Amino acid sequence: MLTGSLVSIDAEGSVLDLKVIISILTGLFVAYTVWQSYLIASTGALYHIPQLEGDGGGGLVFAGLCFIAGVALFIRPILSAVIYVLAALVISFIAVAFQDSIDFLWTLIALSLGTLAVVSRIRSKRRIKTQTGKVSSGRTILHR
């Protein structure tokens, strides 16, 4: 099995790494969140509704945290999971404060992405462990 930083190639063909899939999902989610939050905040500003301004601004903060978590996924997946949980906490507080049911859905999405980040960490550790083994002399060999 050949492995690169982003793509794993098996004998069956090319398979995307879980980190890439999570980052793509995060990117799509962040784009949608920024668009929707901007519309909510601008509508609140236009009609002088502070609840909408706050909800839209909180959504933009949430989107920023999710973007940072998506980038951190390639550096440290566990750090990424912690940032996803922090983003979920932020958006859940916003959901309670502004009584927005969609923000509760975003909380679940952020927690799901954080869980996937932990799973990617576990899978990468397991892949490394199965590719290498220890011999009694302490040398590392590659199993076939």
C-alpha cells in the first residue's frame, strides 16, 4: 500500500483519506454557514432586529471555528476534534440565547465532524501499527 499525505492507494485503486473527506465536508458546511449567517445578520441590521444580528454574528464565529478545525485536522486530528467541540458549545449557547432551532442542528453536525476527526486519528494509528511491527532485536520491519 502506497500512502501519500492526502491520498492512500490500495491494490484495488485510489481511496481518499478520511481527513480529506472530513475537510471537504467541513468546507461545504462552512460555506453554507457563512452564507446563511451573513443573510441573517444583514437582515437584522437592515430591519434593526438585534436578535437576528446576534444570531448571524454567532453563526459567523461558529463558521470560523469550524474552518480552523478543518485546517487543524491535517496538523493534529485531536486538536481539530477539540475545536469542533468548542464550536459546538459556542453554537449551542447561541441557539439557547436566540432560540434558533437550526443552531441545534449545527451543534450535532459539529459534534459529528469532531467524532470523525477522532476516528481518522484512530484509523491512521491503526494503519501505521499494522504496516510496521517490532522484532525482538528492536528493529522495525514492514509486514507483507
